[in-house]
Amino acid sequence: MIIDGRSIANTILLDLHTKIENLTIKPKLSVLLVGENPASLSYIKQNEHSAIVAGIDFELRQMSVDITEEDLIACIHEMNTNVSVSGFIVQLPLPKHININTVIEAIDPKKDVDGFTSQNIGK
């Protein structure tokens, strides 16, 4: 038996689209990208495509590779409190001058799409 993963994924996304259409508030996925890593950009494009097929709003926030850790954390805090953002991803890898653990722990566990915060890993 050959399994067509793309077909199965598309069926799931279309089913989600139907369910999302019936929600009173449309979900929104945001992605924070630091720099222009080609592999990350390719992965993000796939996330965007899947979100659109499922009927989820999508936003990419691209930051300069020179962003300070403090400014990135400030952006994360803004995403944590932004009621229009249902969940978000901080795309890895991050530049060497930014502490990944500090960044991940700044994410509100309720909005942690990847499930990387210590609270979500513990669940």
C-alpha cells in the first residue's frame, strides 16, 4: 500500500478550513524570523501555504540579523500581548549573539506553537 502524504495533509487542511470558517474569531499564526536563512524561508513558506489552505491568517515578521536580544525579546512580549495573534513561532536557528533559551522562555506558553517553552515540554 502506498500512502499519499500530500493528499492526506491536504484533506486535513481542508477539513480544518471548514471548522475555522465557523469560528467567531479567525486564528492567526505569526512567525518571527531573524535574518534570511534560506532553509528557514523555505520552511516558513510551507507554513504559510498550510495556514492559508486551512483558513488561518498568517504573518511573517522578519528582523535584521543584527537585532539585539533585548529588541527580539521586546517583539516577543508584544506578540504575547497582541490579541490578534493566536500563536507564534520564533524560527530557529537564531544568530550566535542571541541566547536561544532566553528567547524561548520569553514566549507565552499559551502562544507557543512549537511547544518549546519549558512549561510546554513538561506537558
